[in-house]
Amino acid sequence: MSATPPAPPPAPASAAFELDALSPLDGRYASRVAALRPLLSESAFVRHRVTVEVEWLVALSDLGLPELPRFSPGARERLRAVAAGFGAADAARVKAIEAVTNHDVKAVEYFLKERVAGDAELERASEFIHFACTSEDINNTSHAMMYTAARDTVLLPALDAVVDTLRTMAHTHAALPMLSRTHGQPATPTTLGKELANVVARLRGARERIAAVRPTAKMNGAVGNFNAHLSAYPEVDWEAFSRGVVEGPLGLAFNPWTIQIEPHDWMAELFDAIARTNTILVDLDRDVWGYISVGYFKQRTKAGEIGSSTMPHKVNPIDFENSEGNLGIANALLRHLADKLPVSRWQRDLTDSTVLRNVGNAFGHTLLAWDACLRGLKKLEVNPQRLAEDLDGCWEVLAEPVQTVMRRYGVPNPYEQLKELTRGKGITAEALVEFVDRLDIPDDAKARLRALTPASYIGKAAALARRV
């Protein structure tokens, strides 16, 4: 009887779009990176621009300018409601205006003027929308808020899930002996938990560096000198005012020394920190892939899944392969962003604007990679028998403790003697005991060496794994 393939689930309404998507982030993997879409999409960018423009206008009304009376509580609420309630239809309207203006930030200004039209109090202030601002005042603050939100609400929790899973595995397998391999050759034993604990410790430091990056922003005009501001109101302390807006309602750190653009050094720091984290996970992915290949881990199977189109027995480590591939793509983007963004021609060019539109791709491939790694980790099952077999076949690794004890008691040429006994050839437990028995060392030292096995020669590995 021929096997009947399982019936496919009904196609979602978005299937046609996903099948036609140019990027796998919006196609094949759309559901896996969906959490980033409301934070880093074009619509999100426009929404943040509206928020910045609104907060700038509200703050201006508090300056006591003769031409701009202080907004009433009701007017403030109505104005802020435009930003708070900004939705898909609003974004579409801004893009429709942009199709005419061919300028994205000017389109936001015109959108806000449309929205306050007919509101007597707000409409009187319409010419103060975007007052004295350059487009980059709006964009750099919007980018800073977007990337901060993506980092804090999506990326860091995703990284924490990986770290928590690894920490649990490290504690669970803290005392499970495992043969090390340095240069790919059998080496001093460790424990599986200790090797995972090493990764936890590295990722913990990497996470701290990502979280510690402080986003900075500017709102100081065309080339960073408040020229237009002072031409209209020379009596106002515009630097203090701008700092108040940036550090108050926008929640960012103010940078008073800029050209037309905020120099993006903090972005480079953030992207570098994420890329360094990704490099640690590439190391993990490759190691776990190798441990699967030698049988230290088995992978839990799922009904209906197929590992190979021709080899039915296979359960491939595809999650770790997927993770590694996406980490590489993410880092290629992140490294370019970090290298390019702090470099500008004189007071400004538009190359930064062009590449910043790809931050969503960099974060998307990062999130996809972290998710794939987590999925893979959760499928792993340890094979203690396979670990024990490797250890029992490598008694030569005990040459290290034997020659170290020989050194303690002044036995001549200990390294050379063990090298002659073990190098390039296997050695049995019996042969090692026989060698120890011939040594001119105290009996209690001989007893300790005779009691050693590859599985018990793990030093502080278990304690270190439990402590992480």
C-alpha cells in the first residue's frame, strides 16, 4: 500500500503575499518575526514621526510665545490622540501625501495639518508644526525610539529565552562527564553542563552590553546650531528646550554636538553588540551541530516531519543550521551598518537614510536565528551512553594527571615518559595502572591515580556549571 501524504492545513489569507514576498522575512518566516513588524516597519516609522512632531508642538506651546498660546488640556489630549491612535489608514494617508510631495517628513507635517483642520485651537497653531526643525530632527528621534523598543521588548526577551534554556541544561547536566576535544583530538574531560555554562556566561555579558547602549538624539536644526530657532526667537534657550523634549516625552539622551544628523555612534555600538552576541551563537550552533553528529545529542522527532527526501532514517540538525545561516546574514548587515553610519560627507549626505531602512532586516534575521537556536535546543535529548563510550575509549587522557603528580614528587622526565606511553596510540586502563604502580611516588598518591577514570577526571567542571 502506498503512503498517502498528510493533508495540508488550510492556507492563511496572507499565503499569496508570503509566497510572492521578495524577502523570506516577509514570506517564509513572516510569522517568526511578526513581533518586529509593528516596531520597525515603514508604518511604525511614520507613526513615530507623528509622535515626535506632536510632542515638539506641545512643548512649543508651553514656551509662552506670543504667537502660540499654551494649549488647553483638551487640545493637548486631542493632539496626542492623533499620535496614540495612529493606524493603518493614517499611514496610508501619509504615504499618499508623500506620493505628491516626494518628501516623507513633509508628508507627515501636511498630514498633521489636515488632522487639526477644523479644530479652532489647534488649527491656529498649525504653522508651528515642524517649527525650526530639519527632517533629521524628526527622523533620528524616531529611529532611536524604534530601535530601543525593538531591543527592549523583542530582542532582549528572545535572547533571555535562549540563555534561560541553556542555563537549565547546564544545571541539569552539570555532572555529566564528556570528552573534550582540542584541535579535534581527545583532550582532558569536562562535563556537558560546564560547556553549556561557558556559553551562558558569554551570552550574559553580551546581553549586558546590548542593554547598556544608551540611545542619543538631537533636535537642533539644519546643521546642529539652532540657526533657524534663534532667528525667530533669539531670547529662547533653545538648547535647554530641545534637551527637555528629547529627554522628557521622547525618553532619549540629548546630544548637543551634531551636524545635520546625529552621528549614529550609539547605533554602531548597539549593532556591534548584537553582532558580537550573534558570533557567540554561531560558535554554539556549530558545537551543538558537531555534538549531534557524534551522537552526544539525539533530537526529538515530530510526527509527519521528514529529514531527507531519500534517507528515511535521518533527523537533520536543521534548526542549528538555520540559526547559523541567519546569524551570518544578520551580522553582514549589522557590521555594514556599524561601519557606515558614523561616516558622513561634510554636514550630511543621504547614505545613512538609505542603509537605515535595512535595520529591520538585520534585527529580523537576528530574531529568526535566535528563535531557530531555541527551537533546536528544546529538541535535544542527551545520549549518556554515547558520551560514556567516548570517555571509556580514551584512557590516554589520564596521562595529564599522572605526569602532573609525577612532577609534584620529582620523578624525572614525567612528560616525556607519558608522551612515549600514550602519544598517537590508545592505552588501556590496565596499562595505565601498571605504569602508575612502577612509579616512585607515595602509596596514597598511587591510590588516587589508580582510582581515576576518564569519567571522574572532571576537576571543578560540575561546580562551575551549577554556579552559572
